[in-house]
Amino acid sequence: MSLKIYNTLTRKKEIFKPIHKDYAGIYSCGPTVYNYAHIGNLRTYIFNDFLKRTLKFLSYRVRHVMNITDVDDKTIKESKKQGVSLNDFTRKYEKIFINDLKELNIEKPKYILRATENIPDMVKIIEKLMKKGYAYKTCDGIYFSIKKFKNYGKLANLGKRKGKEISRISSDEYNKKNVQDFALWKFNTEEDVFWNTNIGKGRPGWHIECSAMSMKVLGEKIDIHTGGNDLIFPHHTNEIAQSEASTGKKFVNYWMHAGFLRMKDEKMSKSKGNILILKDIIKKGFSPMDYRYLCLTTHYREPLIFSFENLEAAKKSLQRLRNIIFETKGDGTTNKNYLEKFKKAVEDDLNIPKALQIMWIFLRDKNANGKIRTIKKMDEILGLKLLEKEKTQVPSEINKLAEERQKARENKDWKKSDEIRENIKKQGYVIEDTERGYILKKR
């Protein structure tokens, strides 16, 4: 196995060498559950899924951890605005997010940890940092001193910022252009959201949860940490500082980041007001698998340009792909030549667009054997459900007509078969005959 992945920390592709012989550990930054995840966020989770599926395809066992940020400035503010408890508010959006993963055929991480349920682990790390002199206490909280940590900002390639005063930041939202001491613990400012701990009454800052929860399952040093490009600084930068200061060990071997999804010339974000959620594209007649296919067509590190025209093209390509596969006969063999080409593509930093192109060439190769078994194997990574019969919501009376037509065809009553076909057509549906049976579609 020679999987190469681009490491944000070193700015180059590196051969993946797991820490443990029996598994590969992945930690993925999860959602802050105060609203719907938009399709730009979901692109990152699709990338996480491609990574995990690739590792499994290459015979690695995977231990995948993801956090749920269910306490921070945003969740507290929005839950109060809606007049509901923080727990009820965040569980609502967590449930919606998990359902979005299911709709997109994203394999759910085995370990999903909520910030509110792991406060003691965060407190232990903060106590260590205070004891070692990396953290200090003020009137409003406990902060990490970035001056005390050597090579702060190495992930973000910040370099030395001479002549610029380093200030403290208590908010979870701040100017990403400025380096600042960040809050590990916030003393109680919201009467109904706090924990009584050895370090004081309050709640955690945003960054500390990921260090605590990744270490809880994967240990002090982990293989791969994933997230979107927007998390490189400050979130992942601060994770490295607090984790390595606490343990004295390298925190992560491979940092992997997904590119932005862009609407024309700008990034999709809630602050710009140009977001789309999964439900929005479903309402316009697209399936979650159409969007997943669109994500396949651009390398995970590159910006994905979204438009409904691009999504329509992805939808048509996916439908053509399914039609070809549905009409293809299996011969009980696997095509090792094409499967090896596919494997080499995904081993090269998850080059899924190239792998997809290889699959298309394979399907159109009239002399290639083993198409069904090979496509099934390839789809272990693509996750497009290519061998599942597409579900179409068809009225029961149309289904009955289709069954009557099938019986007429079996009895070689072609006249009756044609009459029923026309009747089905008049009611807004078409019936297509394939070697595997008929398919009903809406006109």
C-alpha cells in the first residue's frame, strides 16, 4: 500500500504511515449545531467520507472520531433567542445534521462526542497547561499564551509577526488576521450555561474541546486530522499549540483540509447570506446523490464551483452512469487491470476525479470483463449506490399497469403491451425496458 496524502503542515504529499499497526485514526472537526449545515460544510464531510472509504478500500481498519460543538457563543445566543434550553436546541440541529449525512450516504463516524459531555477531559488539559506555565488566569477566564509556545502558527505558515502586539480574545468569533491569546475557559457570564470545576465556574472556549475529545479516543498523538480550509487558522493552529504544550508530543502526523465551495466568485458562508442547505437543492428536484456526484468531479483540495447548471450536469451524468450499469450484465469476474488503475488514482492524494474518469472509460470499454463486480468494488469509495435500483415515487396504479404490461410481454401480446405503454405515457410516466427488467420514470 502506498497511499500519498497532502499534508497541510509540510505543504507536500507524503506516504501515509499509520502510528498503530491495527488501525488508522482520523479526527474530523464536526459541526457547531446552531443552524443547518450548508452544502459547503457538507462538502467537507463528503471529503471525510472519501478519505475513510479509501483507507478501508486499501485494507486499513479505521477509527474515526468527530466532535459536536454544542456549547459556544453561537449556540448559547441562538438558543436564548428561541427561548429553549441549550440541550433541546442543539439536539434538534444535531439530528438534522446526522440525517444529512445519511442522505448523502456518508458513513457515520463510530465515535461522535459532544462538547457538553466531555468537560472533565477539557479541564484536565487546562490544569496541565496552567501547571506548565502556558496558561494564565484573568478576571474573565483562563487564556493560552501563544508567546510561550515555540513555532506557534506553523500550520498556518504565519511566521513571526514582529512589532504587533498580541492581545487576548474572549469571543469564539474574531479577526483571523491577528494572532491573539485565546480562551481555554470562560468564567461564568451566562447564568444558565456553566459547569462548576476545579478551575472555576464557567464553560470551555471553542478550541479546547477538539484536543480533549481526539485524545480521549485516539491518544495523545493521532494519524490524520481533517477539516475545511477555514479551520487552519485559528482553530487548528490553536489545537496544535494547546495539545503539544500539554503533552510535549507531536499532536497530528497528517493535516488534511478540504477546499471551499464557491458561489460564482465568493465563498459560501452564513455571514455572506448566500448559503444553500441540502433541503434547498432537494426542493429543486435534485437528489443528495446528485450533489455527492458533483463533489466527485473536483479534487477535494480545489475550490468547488457551485451552480444549479453544474448540479444539473452532475445529475444527468449520474443518471447516464446508472443506466449503463443497469443494462450491463455481470460475468462473475473482476477486472484487475482497471481496478488497479482506479486504486492508483485514489492512492494519489484521493484523486477521485481521475478515479471517476477511469470508471467511465472502463464502462465504455466493450472488451472489458468483470464490469458489475468491479463497479461494485469502485463504488466502495465513490459511495453513489450504483448497483442499487433507483427509487422512484410512482403511484400504485401506474405500478399495476407496468406489471400488466410485463405479463403481456411475457405472453407475447405486443398489441396490449403497446396500449398499456401509451396509457402510462399519458399519465406522465415512461417505461424503459432493460436486460434487468423495466424502469419507470416520470416524464
